[in-house]
Amino acid sequence: MVYAGGLIVAITPSPDNPFFKSEAVGAEAKAKELGYEALLLVHDDDANKQSELFDTAIARGAKAIILDNAGADASIAPIERAKKAGIPTFLIDREINKTDVAIAQIVSNNYQGAKLGGEEFVKLMGEKGNFVELVGKESDTNAGIRSQGYHDVIDQYPDLKMVARQSANWSQTEAYEKMESIIQANPDIQGVICGNDTMAMGAMAALKAAGKGDVIVVGFDGSNDVRDSILAGDIKATVLQPAYRIAEMAVEQADKYLKTGSTGLPEKQLMDCVLINSENASKLETFALK
């Protein structure tokens, strides 16, 4: 089959995380719908691997690159390399620390979303109690922004006391292990707020294994796993990032840019997040509200 539009390459972190898989699926579906061939590549959050994948995209004569990047600084050079080769890059989910290199940086409003999550957490906790924070990968800008959003809300309540804060690197396994040790050191905890849903799932599993399934857990992302956990009465809330839609938008903007030389939009674009709890969880499907 000949794709009139040429090749669009989407480079994301590992699709083992359903959030990143939904980005890849959204980008691929929209690219094909608009008449392009799609190539999906995975950098596994490894900046060197990402750099090699850019070389692959350039060698393959890609028309555009859709990227959820492997580091806010490390990603600048390969994007500049692609730009020199006449290939525009459209960033999704994570920003880089430079403007005018990529054509678009379309990201969830992580700060706004974290404040929503923080407000719900405070309400669920009844404004008091000991809590734990599990933070994402330290090199990821979003990890810091979400933590800041949580604390800008939670720190206003003096009766909410953080007894532990650790990075579990966005990983479910690591969150389980970290939570096990935290529970041993701090058996009296009432809540856990997590930088993403995979860590929330790990934390919940560890709490249940320790007989503490009634501890309040809040996540961030809006995954189907956490939706099911909320509906089962375990995890209490999460914050939806519209990953699938953001990936579609990046491809739509790439298409417009390739055809007209402009997206007609600013480079930096923020998409608002949505609080998900027991009231609307049933409407959530693959990082989108039905």
C-alpha cells in the first residue's frame, strides 16, 4: 500500500505502561487516517537509544516525528538534528528545556491536574493524618511539577503530615517494594499520594498485602487499571491526562504543518486534566472520558 503522505515516526517510552501505549496507538491511528505510514519506536527512557532512533527516522526520510521524550535536556540535540534534516518534531506529554526547536509541545497541564488530585486527597483524608508521597522519575520534569502541585495544596493543612517521600521511578514493582519498607518504618499511615497510576497500583498492592487496604491512595494518569481499582473501592481517585487525544492532536498538527508550513497554534499548548473518582470512573476508557 502506498501512503501518499509519507512516513510519520512516533517515538515513546515503553508501551508496557498503558499510558505510553495509548499515545502510540493514538498517533498511529490518526497518521493512517490522514494517509501516512506510521512507524512506532520505543526509547525506554534511554536518551542514547532515543538519539539512535532519531537517526533511524532521519535515514528513513520521515516527514515528521511525534515524540514523548527521554529527558528535557538530552532530547534537544536530536530534535535539532532532525530539524536540520528538514524533519519537524512534535512533542507530547513532556516538554524540553528549549523553545523554537520543536514545532509543538503539547502537554497535559500537570500542575493544574496535581492541584485537582491534591484537593481530592485533602478531602478524602478529612484534612488530617499521616501520609506518604511516591514521586516519579527525578529526571522527568513532570515528576517535579506534579509534586509541586500536590504540595501547594496539601501543605496548607498543618494536620496533614508527610512521614515519607520517595521516588519509585514511575514503576509499579518499585512502588510495591518502597511501600513495603515505608509501612514497616511508619505503620501509622492514612494516605498515599502518587505521581502516577502505576505507582498507585504498586502502593495499593503493598498496603493490601500488609492488611492496610483502607489507606487512601490517589494516583495520576487515568489508567484503566486504576479505573477498575476505583470501581472496586480500592484506590480512591486519579487525575486523567488525555494521552490518546494529545497524540492525535500532534499528528493533526504535523499534517497541517506539512501542508501549510504552520500549525496556526503556539508552540506550547496545555491540555487540562480531569479528576476521576467513583462518580465518573465508569466513563473512563483508555485515557479518555466517554
